[in-house]
Amino acid sequence: MMNVSNELLFFFSALGAFNGLLLGLYFSFYKKPKHISNFFLGAMLICLSIRIGKSVFFYFNHDLDFRFLQFGLTACLFIGPFLYLYLKSIYDKTGHNASNWRIHMYVWIPIITLINFLYPFETHVNLWRPYIIKGIYAVWILYTIASFPYVRKIMKSLKYEPSGLNAQSLWDLSLFIGNILIWAAFFFCGFTSYILGALLFSFVFYLLFLQIIFRNREELDARKTSEKYKSKKIDSDQAENLLGKLNQYILDGEKFKNPNLKLAELASALNVLPHTVSQVLNDNLGKSFTLYINEFRVEEAKKRIALDEQYTLESIGYDCGFNSKSTFYGTFKKMTGHTPSSYKKLIK
């Protein structure tokens, strides 16, 4: 039987794993907007929670079923890949940020499935300890190292944000550092401090939970923050640099075609605060965010109309990112002085 101190130890270490599992499910299936990065984040938290849960139960029950141990170690293999794919989907601006994620799964799922089937832990303990387990930890840390270029982007963003890292960047940096600490706790401490990894996860989980609250508050306080910095004009070189990155990001993958593109999402991708983007657009272009995005959409619509494709004007509007026929027609006329139909006749 466990004494009071062990019961508390079990409670706090297991609580982090349980709540991490719930948070992982939330990001994977319920978090809006439905973005691939949320799925990767949720999958990583689920795998990490399974690994932590296995550690907690094994620490307090050495006779734990081998199938449970094997399941926890199998999940451990995917922590690093999902962390890498999450950061890549947020900070890779090439326009192919998540297009190859299936390749990673096509590699590791067959490998670990084959190992589980041919060499089950229960009958091949000496193979799992240390060879297969060390291989799993190697995959974890190698993918973590591969994620470092995206962490460097977070740190570089500091020169564009005099007020410090934004909530998204702080969240991702905490996630990266916490991941390394948990890996180190399991890899270097051994069984004598086996529970340390679980306790670290609980600590990191609640730190990240506070970051969620902070991110939500940042969105709610965006207007107040904007007013605070309204009188502080951004340096012209920094503004020009940010505008260049903004244009590149919008054009890469034709982000303007997303009718649900939001200022907060765009700012997060560039590692700046929403008010910074808004201020740069207003001070340097004299445009609102909506006008800025709609200009890309109208230019694309003009190209599509000129090509004389076999599509209705309404479908062209939807394809270019407008969420309704009336918005498309009204915006197009306001910017060109012609309705889409009269513009079509004009250029023929």
C-alpha cells in the first residue's frame, strides 16, 4: 500500500498525464479554427501523456502488464515527429508547411508495428532494453533537434517585437524546452528518478495551460494594446521588412484565398502581435487589414476573368477568397469601378 507522500506523488504526476490527454484530444478534434497545426499539437500531447501515464503506473506497480509498457513506449516514438511537424506547420513559410507530414507516418508506423508484432516486449525484454528503447529515444531527440531552426525563428522575432515574445511564440518556446527537459529526465535519470519525467510533464502542462489563458487574454486585449502603441510609430526599416514578409506570406500558397483568414492568425505566423501588423498597414499603406487582403483577392479575380475560364463569376469570387456573392460584387466594384460582369465585357 502507498503511504500519504506516495499517494500525493501519484496524484500530481498522474493528474498531468490525464489532463494532458484531455488537452490533446481537444486540440486534435475540437480546437477551432481547424488547422493542421492543432492536430499535430494534440497528437504530440496525446503521445506524451500515454508515455507519462505508463511511467507513473510502472513506478508504483512494477508488475505492470508488458502490453501496457509496450504501448507507452510505442507512443513515445511519435512525440518528436509530432513536435517537429507542429513547429514546421506554424513557422515554415514555403507554402508546403505540412504537405509531407504523411511521409513521416508512412516511415515510422510500419517500422514500430513490425517491431511490436515480431518482437513483443514480454518475450524480448533484452532486445527492448536497451536497444529498441534507445532507438525510440534517439528518434525523439533527433526530431527535436530538427525542430531547432523553427525555434531560432521565434528568437529572431524578438527584434521585431520590442515588447517581447508574443503569446504564440512564448507557448511554442515553452513547449520545445519542456519537451527537451522531459526527454532528458527519462533518458539520463534512470529508474531511480523515473517519476521525475512525469512530474516535469505535470509542471510543463500547467505552464502551457497558463499560456492558453494568456493567449486568450491577448486576443481580448488586442484593442487596448493597439491603443497603447498607437503613438509609437514603427521604424521604417522594420516596417519595410515586415511588409515584405507579409506580402511573401500572403502570396505563398495564395493564403488570401482562405475566406476565414484572420489578422490574429496572420500575425501569429509572422511572430508579431496583431496590432503590429495593423499599425504597419495603416501607417505605411493607409489600409486596413481587410482592404489589404481584398486587394489580393480582386487582383486574382481580374486575372481569372481575363482568362475567360468556363466558370461563373460567382464561383470565381468564392475561389478567390470571398465568402459571399454580394461581398465579391460590392468589393470588386468599389476597387475597380466596375461590377465583375461589366469588367468582363470591358476587357473582351
